[in-house]
Amino acid sequence: MTHASPIIEMKSVSKSYGEGKTRAEILSGVDLSVKEGEFVAIVGFSGSGKTTLISLLAGLIAPDEGDILMRGAKVEGPGPERGLVFQSYSLMPWLSVRGNVALAVDSVFAKAPKAERQALVEKYIAMVGLSHAADRKPAELSGGMRQRVSVARALAMKPEILLLDEPLSALDALTRAKLQDEFAAISQVEKKTIILITNDVDEAILLADRIIPLDPGPRAKLGPSFSVPLAHPRERTAMNSDETFKRLRRDVTNYLMEKGRHASEEAGDAVALPNVVPISLDAKKRTPSPDLPAAYLKAAHSPIERGFVEFFEVRKTYPTPKGPLTVVDGFDMKMEKGEFISLIGHSGCGKSTVLSMAAGLNDISSGGIVLDGREVSGAGPDRAVVFQAPSLMPWLTARENVALGVDRVYPNAMPAERRDIVEHYLHRVGLGDAMHRRAADLSNGMKQRVGIARAFALSPKLLLLDEPFGMLDSLTRWELQDVLMDVWKRTQVTAICVTHDVDEAILLADRVVMMTNGPMAKIGKIMKVDLPRPRSRKALLEHPDYYLYRQQLLSFLEEYETGAHGKKPAEANDAEAAKGESGSRQQAA
């Protein structure tokens, strides 16, 4: 399959943007050699220069120093021999699927007979499973189907190299998994040279022959190559019990984590917490807890320990033109005080609906939720929510955003005490040096840190996390999971986290609650996670039971992959088409 000579090379390539004080050095002295027929995955952090690297290979930008060679000849600009698939779909909205693919084919093969060009278009539309949707326009397609069109268009141009720039990162977990499997199958059929940019280690292992980390910038360089000695086809559930997969996953993850340790360690000492009582807690019930640092607020005492949070036959029904639609059908669960629950399931299974009912943001159709002996009826300061998007006031600083809630929840505290509460938690999440920056000037990861600080600063009885890291790349997600675990370890607040990430669910939880697909979703299975705390990703990857827990979750999700009523894949594909883009990207309410 592969030949000894490289098809594409980068030799001492450097790239910067801007001049003088605004100059940003992105890549420095990058060397890369890819053989013909090889599938290489380049894995790195957000902002490390991955897109700059793929743009250089595509010829869309030129290096400041060094050379990019294809078959020994210098790359001087873009060309049809290098097909490119971006994270965003870049389709012509007025053209059908067939029209979008034909546009590319007609431009590259203008001199070929019409019948030959049409055959190429139909072949690649069929290869990505869109023959049934060939006449639909992009607005009628889900996000996953639009990305399939992009792949078909790139392949139909018959490139020698396929360059994939995080093509699946904007998609929900199930759609992403389906497209990963399709990419794997296509790469085996086409035998093309493929360079994939990704932030997902599992995606890289599933698809690639070789994984190369891109170290964090500025002046980013490529790290050492990790060979992937796993036979094709690779099946994610089967790989989970493969020792080679486990070792490779641990090695690549540990390398990236080691390279990514930075800001939070340098944030400085946290501000000591004053002993003040939030409005949602009765001062008479409070007693000190020996488990918490002396500087931390005294824990809210409650005589209720075992049934601190109780869900009784909770249902949510929405009226529709065709009659009532039951999204959640009888959610029953009891939580102990200080317990951390992960709620997992496919998109549309009602996870976020359960959370929003617990938050008091969504009415309960029947049943009830009790927190610390009181029934939930509307939102309140005893429950703090961290959403996927943190909803900050962009014109306020990080500090001012956290202070908005603190000023209302601690009405009897002195201004200096309220200030210390705010700054304590901003230090805890690694924003001690950035607390006076406006929210509009913060990265997505930093905004979510503010959201976490704001939630903990309210001293809630119940912390509700709705896919808190879902919009972040997986490497930033690891870092913030550690931040969350560190702050939670000190507070032991009772918490529920909605996630679609198997590893996140296990890392965070005492129990993982698995939901069946919606509509009529309910609890399908509950898995107790008996792993030592405090937990770290590195320790988990080396724990003998970790992959057994992972196997249980993967098997459950696989069982429900085709839908609530066991739809066949083709029917599921049509359902996906009907949903449109929003169904692919968002968690259904």
C-alpha cells in the first residue's frame, strides 16, 4: 500500500501573523513527511496552529520560512491534487447535494465527457450514503449530512491527498461516531493519502496509521510520532478491550496532558473564604465539616442524607398538533447528600429536560422533585446551573459576572466578604490573573471557567451541569474537568452532570445514569463507579477497572444507537434528514 518516498513534506516550516508588537509566531521549524497511502492524524490543542498547518499543506497560505513539497516539487498554491474538507461545510445553499458535488467535478474535469462526470458525482454521493437525498438542498439536511456532502465533493475531485481540518468537531457525538466509521470505510476503499487534523485522541486511533501531536504554541512544533498497530476495520467497542489500544491511548493522552499543563498551576494562592451564610441556607443548621479547608465556607448541614434529592415519577409532556408528546416518561431516582451523578444518553433522550426541571426552569408535567425536604417549584439560589454556553454579560469583567450572583445570594455579607468569595473561586478555576478582563475578550474555555466559578460561588445545595464542556475541544475539556473535580473535592456539593462523553461520565461520577432514547425516555440502567477519589484522567487510564466501566457504557449506547424503537440505519438516516441541522448539533429539549 505505502511506498518509501514521501508524497508530501514540510521542511523547517515557520509561520507568523502580524508585525512588531502584534506579531504572533504560530509554527516554528515544523518537519513532516507523509508517505503515499498513509493516514496521518495530527492532534493538538485549540489555538496551537492546527488550521494554519493544514492551510499551508493546502497551499492556501505560504510559509515565512521553509518549504512544502509535493512529490519533490514546491507547493506554490492550492490545487485539485489536494482535496480539503473544513470544519464548516461551505456548501452552495441554492444547489442540491448533486449540484454541489457536480460543481466541483465540472471544474476539475471540464474536458471529460458529461456521462463520465455524472458517473463520478453519483458514485461519491452513494459512497457517503446520500443517494436518497441527492436532490435536497443544504437547508434540508442535518449537520452530519452536510459534512457528508463536503466529503463526497472532495473525493469526487479525485485528489491524491485528502486534507481533513477537524471535519467532525461541530457534530453531536452520535453523528460524529457514524461519520468516523464512514471515513474509516472510505479510506480503506479509496486507499488515499489522508492527513486529519483533530483534537480527539479516540478519533485519531480509530482512523489513522500514525498519530503526531502538535505541541502547544506559540512557536508550535510537531511532537514524536505514535504508530497505530491495529488492524482494519477497527470497531470502537472491540478496541476498548484491546491492550494495544489501551497502551496507545494512555501514551498519547499522557503526552498531550504533560504538554498542556500551564495556567491553572500559575494562578497563585486562592483568596481565603469568609464565613458568611448564603440566602438559601439557614444559619442555625450550619455546622463545620472536618473534610473542608478551614478557609472554606462551613457546609450547609441537613438532617437528610440519603434522600437529599429525590425524583418521583417525573414526566415531561409537550403539546403538539398531533397530540401530546412525552419526552421524559417516569424518571425515578434518589441521591445522597454530596453524591455526584452523571446523566448520559444519545441526543434527544431528555437529559437536558430532566436537568432543566430540577433547576426549576421547565415545568414538571407530573411527578415531583424534592431537594433537602422541599419540593422544587421554580428556580432558586439553592440550585446553580452551568450551561454548555456560560451566558456571561460580555461588557462585564469575569469578576463582575461572578459578583452579579454573589451580591444577591449573600445580602447580609460585607462588601469585602462578597469580594473575597468572588475572587476565591476565580483563583480556584485558574483565572486569578484574568479576572479583570471583559468576558468578550476571553476564550471559550476561559468563559466556561467563569461559569464554573459563578456556580460554586453561590454555595448551592445542588449543582446542575448541562454539557458544561460540550462546546470545547477535548484537550481543553480535560483541563476543565480537572478544575471542576478540584473545586468539587473541596465543597462536596451534590451534583448532576449531563454529558454524552463516556470518559467524562466515569471520571466525574459516583453513579452513571443511562437514559433510553426519546421520546418516552426513562432510566435504562444505573452503573455505580467504584473508583478511588480524588480522580485524575491519568490515574483512571491506568486503573484495571476503568475499561470495564467504559465497556458497559459503550455497550448501552451502542444498543440504543439506531433509535428508541430500533429503527434500521436507513430509517435513522431519513430521521436525521428530517431533523435538519439543529437536530444534529443541539441536545433536544
